[in-house]
Amino acid sequence: MERLKEIDIIRTFVIILLVLYHALAPYCGGWDMPSYAQPNEGFYWGGKLAYSGMLETFVLISGYVFAFSLQKKVISFRLLLAGKLKRLFVPCMCWGIIMTLIFFGPSKLLNLEHFWKIIGGYGHLWFLPMLFWCFLMEYGIQHCLKGRNLMLVLMIIAILPWPGIPFRFNQSLYYLLFFHLGGIFFRNRERLRTVNWSTICILSAVYMGLFIAVTLVLGMDGMRPELASDLKVKVLILFVHHTLKMVSYGLVTIIYVAVFIVSGISLPVGKALA
């Protein structure tokens, strides 16, 4: 099958951001700070910058490739469901069980609460069930919900907090916007190639201002949802988080994709689509 070369270079770039973020995660609140480490402002801002738009870009790439696959052949919902269960949920379950055996022992698997966590993506595996729901919902959108106001609806869904919904479905409601945007980018990729560099530079400058402002606001103690004791306050904080992230991370995601599509950069790759 034809390979989308522009996606390979974007994916490579975002993987570098992923590695960089996890290397700096203890300094920017992603993980607990080791006892031997000291706070570092440069590492803090570097980690925050690497994280901004990283996951959104991964999801957008998936939507881009999914739109490509729908164009190449007709895929039934049954075939899609079976394929994504095999490629996303089964690895999620298997690795969740392996991680449990390594860190907690076999007895932990008998704990029903922990088993539900495995189904919902234990630890870093949360991304897999979230992406699973995005595939299914986007399939439904493409077959049932096309309309002019669709992007507005998805934006509203993205900024609303959805606490308590299991199996990472609540997180997929935020990322669905970017998954759908990936399909729009694919269908309009020729137009994207006409975007000039001055526009990209202006958007980049706007983003840097947004990034600094959003990082400062979300870094305040009063903006940490896990510290909120009242449910209404927690929901309000989550709403603010989602809104600011959607605007700033969404902008940098668009910039990342536009830069590589406009530049025409590609990697020498094989013939099969991963």
C-alpha cells in the first residue's frame, strides 16, 4: 500500500519530543522529582515545551492516516472494531498484565479495581484505549454526522470536563477533535502546501506567547484539579485546563503538521503503510 511519507517525518519529530519530555518529566511535574535531582528552570520549560501539542499531534497523525485508509478502501464497522481491538486493546491488556506481574505480583490481578485499570490502560498504556474510541467515533462521524457545525460541536465536547467516565472514554472526547482534524488535513493537504512561511512564522510567534501564558496559569497551585476538594471547583478547573490546552496545543499541532507538509520534507521509506 502507498505510504504517506509526510507522516513519517512528522511522526519521527514527535517521537523525539516524546523522548525529550519523558527525560525532563521529573522537572516539569510529570513525575516525582528524584531525591538526587534539583529543580531546574531550563529543564522545566523545556519539558513543558516538548509536551505541548505532542499527544495532540500523535492523535492528529492517526486521524490523517485513518482518512487515507478510508479513501483507499471501504471498511465496515465490524472489520474496524475487530482490527482495533486486536491492535490497541489486546496489547493494552497484555502489557498491563505483564506490568502488574512485574511490579505487584500475580495476586494483584485478583483485585477487581486494579483489573478495571488494566482494561482502561494501566499507566502509560492509557493512550491505546483512548485512541481506540477515537477510531470508532470518527467512523461514526464520517458515516452519520457530517455537517457545517461539526467542528464547533467537537470543540465544545473537547473543552467540557467528563470526570468519572471509565476506560479512557472521557479522554477520547478531548482528543477526538484532533483525530477529526487529521482527516480534514488529509483531505485538504494540497491546500496546506500553498500556505506561505510568513503565515507559519506569525502563528509560531502567537503560539509562543500563548504557551508562556498558559504554562504560567496552569502551573498555579489554584489551577491543579487534584488539589480541589469540591467537585464543582474541580470541574471548573478542568474546564479551564481543557480550553487553554485546546487553543494553545491545537495551534502548535497545526504548526507542526503545516511545517512538514509545506516544506515537502520526506524520508526514504518502504512501501507498506505502518
